[in-house]
Amino acid sequence: MITHTLSIAYSEVTGTDQLSAEDKTLLEEAWTACESAYAPYSKFHVGAAVRLANNLTFKGNNQENAAYPSGICAERVAVFSASALHPGIPVKSIAVVAKTDIFNLSVPVTPCGACRQVIAEYEMLSGQPIRILLQGNSDIIWIIDGIANLLPLMFHGGELKK
């Protein structure tokens, strides 16, 4: 047996002072989306903002349903909306923020597995890494360059072909 070790790379900043104007704006858009999330059951509000290569921005937020599997995450709402309205335009970056009054989110929340796979799909389509910004209830912001740092052993659609 051979044991392998994977490592990921991400940056952490406290506050937005070290961010570019573009990243600050994207985080602000994600927080705006977070405010109108529909989360009456979990009380866990998530907002996302996607910036396309043409610099258009699209927002999304989590949408819950009493039948939990019928809901959808903020990241997928934003990415799918951007792709539906501007097919073929690469996703340049995505900001994901979360808040709840039930407990303290002292570190950012990362996308779920389904959202990671969706981000991976769009990154593979463009052939360019997607910049991912994450923030919770604190000033801590994680910056991840490329989905491979969140999903190191991702599934590739090419694996379906024989």
C-alpha cells in the first residue's frame, strides 16, 4: 500500500483592506444577496456573487424548501443564473458569504460538495482557475485560487467517455 498526502493552498486576510476593489465589490454583492436568502428552516443565510470574464456580476442566495432536497445553494443559483444569461462567458471569480444568528461563524464556510463540483465544471469549461472568496460572520476572508484547492480529487466529465 502507498499512502499519498494532498495539500491545498489558500490565503487568509483579516478585513477587506488587502483586497482589490474588484474583490471588495464582489464580497459586498454576496452580502447583499445573503440578506435576502430564503432560509426559514435552518436560519443559515448564504449569499454568492459571480463575476464573469466580461465583468458582469450575478448574485444568488440559498433557497430552502420544507422538503429539504428541493432547495438549492447560493453558489449554484449564482453560477447557473450567470451561465443561463451569458452562456460561454467564463466565470472569473465567486464570493460566498454566510451568516446565522444561531451560532458564530468565526471562520468562512466553504461550498458543499455539489457546489464544488459545479464550480469545477465551469472551471474546466473555461480552462482558467476560478478565484474563490469566502467569508463568515467575522472579518476573516479566505482566498482560494482554483477549485482544485477545494476539490483536489474532482470528478472530470471526460471520465464518462470510453
